[in-house]
Amino acid sequence: MPLKQLSGLDASFLYLETPEMPMHVGAMYLLELPSGYRGRYVNDLRRHYAARMPATPALRRRLWWMPLNLANPAWIDAEPDLAYHVVEHKLPRRTRKEGAAPNARSLLEDMISTLHPQLLDRSRPLWRIHVIDGLPRSASGHKQVGVYSQVHHAAVDGQAAVALANVLFDLGPEPREIALRPSTRRKTFQIGMVEMLRGALSNEAGQVVRMARELPATLGTVARTARGSFSLKTLLGKGTGNVTLAPATPMNVTVGSTRAFASASVPLQELKALAKAHAATLNDMVLMLCAGALRSYLQQRTQLPRKSLVAAVPISLRQTGDVRSDNQASMSLISLGTHLADPAKRLAHILAASSAMKTTMGPMKSILPTDFPSIGIPWLMEAAASLYGKARMAERLPQVANVVISNVPGPQVPIYLAGARVRANCPTSIVVHGLALNITVQSFDAHMDFGLMADAAALPDVRALAAALDGAWDELRTLPVPATLPKVSRTRLPSRVSAPAPRQRAR
């Protein structure tokens, strides 16, 4: 069987992982069970995953390491033990205080803050599903259950995770039949050390030849882009470009091994209408909301820099229709205009910065590598990641960004998982040294769901930042529409969505 090594980009998430920097992504799901539901949802979910497993190759593979860790590992087939990979957690019974019912989302957020730092077992397929039972009933009286998914970033990027979810989730309460093709691959993997090294070296040689062939065109593109985008003035934030060094903030610190998670939601259709009214993209609106929330949060703590915050924004390199389970993304930078008190000026700043970023990244997307030679890289990257953290270099070196903001397109229709209606779908992602806050956003059903993952020491009150999104939402909704653009109706909708009552299904 030919050796299928991880790409350089995929493997980098393995080498950079430490107990302080878990490299898995996932989501917090709030599910509403059908009326009259009886049983244990974890058993239903295991049966559901077992039925869908043949159509999810990303869940049926584990790592096969190279001798002495000299080069990138390979993926090999593996049969997951669903009793291990799909586990149940029961929340303790809580006494109601002053007649107020506990909030299901807050309970889920607390549980995810505890579970997220736990590293995935590298001897098994790199994923795990946590079923969280014991949540209060929904407003309509239905039982609710939480699900927290973990998938290592070495296995999927944001869009690959969405493709995986398309297999696992259904559009109705009755699970659909999945067309499955029987696998022709061998169920066991046996390969000697010599054969492994020969395969790895052959792959490395191919990488070098390809890079050498593409080098002249790559250098030309980089040089042209750099001349138009980088200068001392722009790096210092004194020019008109988008690329600047980031100011010091509470987020630019060495992270520890604890996490704090919070979530929020805004109405999706109104957000789309606002984007159209302001001649902006949906992503521009997401950046505007994050900028407003960060400005308010830091200002209240007298920690707002005079210079604009800078966001690191993942850019997909994936071709349309490509659903392979790997990483095909790069990173760009965008100024958030947090130094501007006037929201209209801040939005104009973001639109200009977004345009500048697209101008820069347009010619670069075709040459950005997702794979590269890896001989010796595992040792080098692991040592560098360890040294960077132990020496607390995040506090010593200039930072290029303050926060990661990622917008992943999701299903804009109701979805179900093993018969349960999904009421919230808030992504969870990675924080690293120097970037102690990650805001990942996904469109889902009738709302845009925000997942805020933070280092617990750097931002212990991350829920206050999630609440600040409410204020940013109100600020955006009341922003005057330019006279030259069509106006949008401003129907009042709640900014924080928490399990609305479902429509009654015919029985």
C-alpha cells in the first residue's frame, strides 16, 4: 500500500501541540430531544456514528509514526472504539436559586472550558464526542442534551469539518440512508522500517523537485506583493496600508493549560441585510461586530490601545467541491479599527482594510504551500514550540496580531443529529502563545453563532466579551445607512439566541 504522509501543514499541528496548546477544533451543540423522548442519547449517538462510519474516512484513521520521528507521519486505517470515542458526562443536579432556572448554554460553556484542554490520544483516531446530560429543559418543555466535538486540526480544517458534518447530520428527525461504497483497502497495515524510510524519502524528493520548479514564479509574486504592501510606515501603523505590527493587549501573552469558553448568536438574515445595505460582505460584518465588542471590553478595563487591534484571519485555499479531510488554508492580517470611537468610521476602516487584504492575498493564494519537505522538521518544530513557551517569548517579541477571527460557512437550515434538533452550533478552536483569544464564527440555521475560546488566565471573564457582542450588535443595527445605498428594514430580534421553542411536528 502506498505511503500517505501528512502534508507539512497538517503535520505542523501535531508538532506545535503541547499541554498548553491543544490543537483540536470542534463545536458546542445544544440539542433538543423529540417530545416524549426516553432513553440514553449517548447510545443513540453511538449507533448513529456506527452507521455513518463507512462514509467518514477522517474518523477511521490514526497516525503511523516514522522511525525516530524523522519525517511527517502517515495516516493508516483504524477501527474506532465508539465506547471510547463517544462518551457521556452527567451534570450534577442543581438547586434552583430564587426560582430562576439554570441556563443551558452557560452550563455547556462551563463543561467545555473543562474538557477542551484535554489532549486527544495519538494512539487512536484523533477525535472524540462528549455527550453532556443533565441540562434543564427548553422553554417548550423538551429535554435538552449537549454535545461537544473534538477533532484534531491535523485531520481537518474548518471547511473539511463542515464537509464531515454534512455526512453526520440530517435535515430531518429521521436519519437518511447514506450510499456507501465498500472499501477496497486492506484492514491491516504492515510495513517495515526500510520501506517506511524509502517511501518518506521518495515523497521528500518529489517535494524538493516541485518546489524548485515553482520557485521562480513564486519569488516573483512575493516580490511584487511585498513592494505594494510592506513598508516601515505601514508596519508601525503610520501608513495607509492594512499590514501593521499589533499593539500590546491582555491577549498577547504566553498561554497556560486552562481555558474559558463563551458563546453568542445574532440573527443571520438581518446580518445579511445589513451587509447588503452597507455594501459589505458577511465577513466584514463579523469583523465589525468583533471589533466593536473588543473595543468596548478593553475600554471598560482601561486596556484599549491607542493603535488599532489586528486580527489574524484564516484564508481558505480549497477549490470548490474539494471535500478532502485535510488542511488547505493560510493566514492573513486585517486591521480592526478599534482606535476609532465612531462606528461609521470604524466600518469604513474595516472595509478599506478588508479590500487591501484581498488585494494582497489574491495573487498569493495560488502560490501559498500546504505541503513542504519534512526531514528533520518534527524535531525542529517541537523544540521551537517548547522553547517559545518556556522562554515566554510572546511577552518579549513584537506581535503581528492580537486575536484570531475565523468565519466558517455552515448550514443555513435546521439540522438534526441522531433524531435531535440542533438549536445552537458554536465553534470551538485553538489559542496559542501570543494569541490567547480565538473567535470562530459559523452561520447556522437562522443565526450566526460565535464561539469565543480564551486562555483562562488571560481572559477569565470571556463571557463579558461575549456579552459585549450584544452592544456591538445594537451599534451596528443603528448605524445610519449611506444615502447612496438602499435602506434595510430593522426588525428587532434577540441578539443572544438560546434554544427557541420548536414548531410542533405532526404525530
